[in-house]
Amino acid sequence: MYSNWYSVLCFWVVGLLILPNQALSQESAHLKSHNFFHPDAWDYQKNELSALAIHELEMLPFEDIQVHNEAKNVHILQERRAIDLLIEATRRNNSSPTEQTAALFKVANIYFSRGDYENATAYFRKLDADYLEGPQLDERAFKIGYASLTEKQFEDALTYFEESEQYKGLYKSSSIYYSGICQYYLGMKEEAIASFRLVDNHANYKNVVPFYLAQIYFKDGDYDRVIEYASSKLNNGSIDNKDQIDRILGLSYLAKEDYTNALKHLNAYASHTPRLSENELYQFAILNYKLGQLDKSQEYLAELSPRDTPIGQMSNYLLASIFLDKGQKNDAQAAFKQASKTQHFPNVQQESQFNYLKLAADLGQERVAINGLNSLSSSSSYYRESQNILSDVLANSSDHEMAIQTLENIPTKNEKLNDTYKDLTFQKGQRQVKEGEYRMAIQNLEKSLNTKGNVRTSHQTQFYLGLAHHEIGDSETSEKHLIDYLQSGHRENAFESRYILAYQNIDSKDYKTSLKHLEKAVSDFNPATDDKALLNDVLIRLADLELLNNDYNSAIAYYDMAIKNDVGEADYILYQKSMIEGVNNQHIDKITHLEELLRKYPESAYGDDALFEIGESLIALKKHNEAHQIYNELILTYGDRSEYTATSHMRQGLLSYNSGDNYAALNFYKQGYKTSKNKEERRQALIAIEEIYVKDLNEPEAFFAFTENEGGIKISNISKDSITYIIALDAYKDNEYTKAIELFNKYTARYPEGIYHQDALYHIGESYTLQKAYGQALPFYEKLIQDGTNKYALTALKKAALIAYNHEQDFKKSFQYYDALYAEHNIHNLEVIEAALYSAFKYNHQEGIEKYGNIAVNEPKISNESKSAAYYYLGKLYNNSQQKDLAITAFSEVVKLSTNNHAAESSYSIAKIMFEAGDLEEAEKKAFETTQVAAHYPVFVAKSLILLGDIFDTKNDHINATAAYESVIENFKENPLLVTKAQEKLKILKQKIEDNSRIIDNNELDAINFIPTETQR
């Protein structure tokens, strides 16, 4: 850049050594061996190898000639020490004033070239003008002026620029331009215009002068002149500061209320300017708003929304207005929220706060509405209206927790608020009962019952209190509430009340009272509201109780009613009916119904029972051959799987014995003895074998050999075994369960292989169960399960499953037992399916969840509530295993089928899956939906709000993102983890907004354009 200027300094003025060429050659060149040439400092300097010259010079003594030459080379290299060496050279050589001035001139220029204007100015001022020529005086004046301008010392700068202009030299045009700048900042408007006009078409300044002239005309309020001049200059594509000229033009049109042209130029300015001031953005927003360009206005206002300034507050208020005009209530609410956070305009703050809360109520954001409306000061002009809205929100609230808490904090409640409180505590308690939170439900239901108000609500409360106490095993309190409910005359839950009372009576063995409740339950049944499955159960239990009372006709009548009602246990009913017919000696009818059972329900668990009972009836009808064949069919069909196989062998033995075929009878009895796992049955077989061997065949030794070799029993032990067992059994029958347990344990210890060993184990388990010592009963049932072939195995399996599930909460065991009931014993009723599914879910048995989940959802008779639970478990399974599409399908079914906590979580999970998949629009819709449908479950409302914040953040919708996070922080303080999470996300969001903001504190039009002069180009 400065190479031409430096070239004139070769062999420069101060102390320039003109040395004889001869001396130089003698010093600089000499020959050595092999005639090699070794250059020295002067050779390097002569050949413009300055760096090598400096290196050689530094090896010489520090003398004048060395200093001058080193200074020259250093200057060429533009090293900083050139200045010091120049000054040192001047001092050592006793230079003349002319030479000293020339050296200092060079020092000043070195500083100037480096932008060190302070030192440059100091050296330029030291120069003696008497020893400078005209061009040097021109350069000196311009550069002192330029340095002063960089420090914004406009008066001093103008003086030197005007001096430079007088020389009419190389710096004249530049001095005129910079004089104009100084005059501009000094307020010398006309002088500045004149200066800029002089260089308006100059090649160096024609692209920058329009900026200054347009500013001057604008500040002078001469908008017509701005428009005329600036418009013509904008056509020049290379013009500098084009965006600022667009701005000046736009503001000029705005001042003349020409909004269309103003908008055109201001939008152009904004689109090319990375940083704008608040005022600019607000002006652009208002201008677009006036011209109906709402989207563009909204864009500018959104940039201003985070500002805690008057403009920020008004921007949010106007944004809310735009959103309301568009029908975007959620967006309007978020903008009102931001406008309500600052107090720059108190009226705007109050109105925005009220509108924010009013929209919250309208949008179903109950917690926000309740908290906010309840906190409004009575001095607010919106207080009365807010209280009316609050009353309606509380009365219709689904967020019972917040509504109840709010009402409890009101010291004096009027009649309407009392009714609301009574209804809300009842509704919450009712929901908790349905979700199995019985103890918490009792607390809320008692609050409702103890609050004066709607009598109908009190009646309903009695029922749900009865139900809750029943579920926790407090039958006495349950009965009291259910009786009170029935006596109230309220009929909605009469059927269920009777049903519960009947089962409580069955448990206490008060069969007579149970029968009365069941009979009344039938008459109270309402097909429109009551569960048909419960009615079927009532009919079957009625029949069973009538059967227990030996009222066979009534029992059959109820069984027939159940069949007509399409009950799911039709095979059981057919079997029970046939048994009654058998008791009534109606053996033909009995056989007919049992054959119907086998024909209609070939997979029935009662198949072997039916075959055996057909055989029994055939014997009663003296059709012995047919009976023999039926027993044989049972043996061949079921083998070891049926408890009747051994008995069938012995029935065949009896038939053979009665027909006189002793050897055949003996063979059948032996088969029965070997097959049976029932000790009593084996004892009976042994007695029959003994009778045949001893009495009929007169072969007692053969009998003794059989018992010892094949049975492993000594005859003398049989009577002792029986007596010990019977004593324990008598204690059990007398309800002396503790004593019975002790005696049965003694029996099993004394006779580990005793005939009644399994009977004893079963009765020990039963004794503990009847004492409600379920954990102690379980091991005895499990011993029977492990054997698997005894007559108690299936019953023990059912009881073990119930204990593990309900009492021990050992879901690994309960799944194992229910899975065995379903898969091994073909018990496919809903109770088994649902218990197996829940057990699998609780201990995370994935295969079990999928197996029983799919069985449950495809079961036609399953309730919506149970089907919903099955879909929920499947949804959780699929979500955890990254099968997201299947998870969404399952969770969607949950939302369709129920409104409980599973539905709330499922709705949230769908939104979260969609967000993670990048489907922001659908995720936003689902998350908003969750905030409303999950009002009963605040944790999922809060989670959905945080998710909405994440969605809006991803979409760069910072207003709604901020509002979502703040809503969690302000309204869900009972969940500190979620509040902390929202706070962290809000902090990150605010930093992001700040980092990406293009707003600057101000944006002055004034700016100095420093243009290189001709000598600098």
C-alpha cells in the first residue's frame, strides 16, 4: 500500500554515506580458497536483501555507518525499531534542520500507517514548516485532520482539512469530503451540503455522499427533498449504505403518511440489516399493522416480545390482539401472559392479566384459571367478573385437587360454594374408588358426607363409602354405609349395594341373609346402567344358595334364568342342573343335559365330570354295561389329567364284582389303587382288594403280599393314620382353626406318607386362609401344586394365585399360577386373563404382557375398562421396545376407551412419541389435548406443558414456549422435579432468545465513512 512512498527513501537524506566504490569493493569482496564469493552487509543491501543485510550489520561495531545502514534496511522491512534507528541516526550524524525534518516526517508517517494517530499527530506537529515543501505541508495538514476526525475532534479536524484544501494538491477531494463530515457533526448544515455536493460525483465518494446528504435533509425535516434525492441515488447499484438510505426514505414516507411506500423501504431496510433497535422494530410492526399486513406485523412484534420495556409490553398486547383476530386463542393467551409480567403500563398489565386468565378458563386450563383468578386483588377493576368466572370454573373443574384446595382456603363459603365443595370432594372420592385408591377415597368421601348441601350427593357418597370400605376388607363399616344408602331410597346403585352385601354375607356364612340380598338385587337390576355380568353372577349364586338349601326347583329356575341371559358359565350351569336332576332321581334328564354339555362345550373344564356323572346315572338306571363303557371312555380320553380316572377304574371293579367276575374286579381295583393320588380313595380300593382276596378268593397271603410289595403299607398302620387325621379334621369342622393347624401338622410329621397327607396339607392352608393369615397359607397350597396329581391341585393353584396376587403382591408368582390356570388347566375366564396380564405387567414379563394383552383386547365379553388397561400395558411394552407405531395405536385405544390415569398418560405418551419423531404439528395438537383431558391428573398436565414448551422452542415460537414453561413453574409447585425441569428449560430458552436477538439499544443514523485517499489506494 505504501511501497511507492517508501521507494523514495532509498539512500535517504540523513547521514547518507557516499562511500568510494573502491573502498567498498576492497571491504566487500575478497577471494578465498576455491575462489568462493562471500557477500557482506553492503552486498546484501545493494541487492535489496534487507533481512540478510541487517543480520550482517548487527555483527559489526555499533558505529555511525552501521546504524545508518541498519536503519535503512529496517525501514524497508517496516520493522518497528526503524523509528528508533531513524532518530538515533539523526542524532549521531549532527544532521541539518532539513535532514532532521525529513527524518521526523518519515517517523510520523510510520506511526500514521500503523493507525497510531496519537504519535503520528505528535510528530507531524513537531515538524518545522519552513523546511517542508508544498506537497508535504498538504500531506501534514490532511493527516493531522484525519487523525483528529478519528477521535471525533471535529473542530480541529475541520481546521486542518480546510488548510489542506488551500494547497489544491493530492488531498484536496479527500479534505473536502471529510470537511463535509466535520461540518455535518458540528451542525453546519448548509456548509456540509455544499462540501458533499462538491464531491457528489467524485469516483471515490459518489457512493457514500448520498448517505450523508439524505441524513441532513431528513434531520432538517425536508422529506420531499429526501425522497427526490435519495430515490434517484438508490438506482445506483453500487451505492454504499443502501439499507440506511432505504431506512431514511421509509421514515420520510412515514412522516408524510404514505404508508405503502414507507413499508416498501422500511421492509427493505429491515431485511438487509442484522441488528435493529426497539423503536425501529415497533415502527415496522405498527406500519404493517395499519396496512393490514398482520403476519409481518406479528413477526416484528414477536421479536420485541421478550423485552422488559414499555415497547415490549405493548408489543405483547398488540400480538394478543392479532391472535384473537385470527382466532388463535392459545397464542393470544401466551402473548397476554407476557404483557402482564411488566408494569410499564399498569392498565395494560391488569387487562392483559385478566384476559390471560379468562382465556385459561375458556381453554380448559383449570389450574391456571383457578390459581390466577383466586389471586386477583379485590381492588382490581376485573375482580367481580373474575369471581363469577372462578365460581363457574370451580363448579365444573376436573382438576379436583386444585379446586378442593382453593375452596378449603376460603374461610367463609356461601351456599353455592358449599355445594361445589361437597360435589367436588364426592367426585374426587368416586374417581379414587374406581382407580383403587380406597383409603384416599374414604377421606374425600367423608369430607363430602360431612358437608351440608345436596342430599342426593350424600346418598351417593354413602354407597361409595360402602364400596371403598368393602374393598379394604372393613365389612362392618361397609355394611353400615350400604344399608344407609339402601334406606335412603336412592336407586342408582341399589343393585351393586345388594350384590356387595350378599357376598359379605356369604363370607360370614350367613347364607339366609345373602339369599335375600341377591333376590332383591335381581329386582333392582337396571339393564341401562348396571353390569349384566354381575347379574349373571347373582343368578348363579342364587341358584347355588338354593341348592345349598336343598330347594332344587328354585335352583333350577335361577340356572334357567342365567342360561336365558346368555351367561358365560353355561357349561357350569348345565352341569349343576344335571346334578340337581340326579338328586331328584331324574337320571334321564341328567344324562340328557350332561350329553348336551359335552356336545356344546367339548373344551369345557367339566368334560370329565360330565362323563363320570353319566356313568353314575347309568348305574342308577341299572345299565351296567353302558356305564362300564362310559367309565372306559373317560379313562381313555383323560388318563392322568382327570381326578375321576382312578375312581372310574374302581367303578369298573365294582361293576365286574357285582357281575361275579372277581379277577376282573380285582384287576380294576388294583388299577384304581395305583392310579389314585387320593389317600382315602386308595384306602377304599385297598379294602375292596382285601375283601376279594380274603373273602371271595380265600387268598389272604396274596393280599398281604400286595399291600407290602405294591402298596408299601403295613395293615397295622392304617387305623392309626385314620384316627389321627379324623381328630384334626373334627377340630377343623368345629372352626377351631389354630388347634386344627397344630393337629394337622402333627399328623403330617408323624405320617409323611400317610393316606391323608395331602388332605391335611389342604386343610392347614384352609385354616390359615380362614384366619386371614394368607402368607402362612400359601406354602401349603404350593406343596399341593408341586405334587400336581392330587385332587386338591387345581383348587390349591387357584387359591395360591389369589393370595400371591391380592395379599402377597408377589406378581412373579401370581403370573406363574395364573398362566398355569390358563395354559395347563384351560381356565380361560376373564378373571384369569386380567390377573395374568396385570401380574406380567407388574414384574415386566414382556412375553406375558404381549400374550395376555392381545388375548384380553380380543376377548368379546371384556369390559371397556379392562380392555383399556390391556391396551395400556401393550402400549407401554411397545414404547419401551421402540415399536413406536404399535405404541401409538395401543395408546390411542386407551384414550378412546377410558378417562382414567392410564388415558392421561397414554395421551401424553402419544404426543411425546410424535415430538421425538419430528411430527411437531400433531405432537402439539395431542399435547394440548392432554392438558385438557388429563385435568384429573396434574402431573400429566405439567408434563404436557413442558412438552409443549419443547415443541414451541423447536418451532422457534418463543412466546408460547416461555408461557408453557412458566405455567408449570407457577401452577404445579407440588411437583418440584417438574418445576425444576421447567426452570432449567426456561433459563436455556431465555439465553437462546438473547443470543439470537437482533435488537440493539439504539441505532443512530450518524456514521463516519472513512474512505482511503488517492495516496492510500
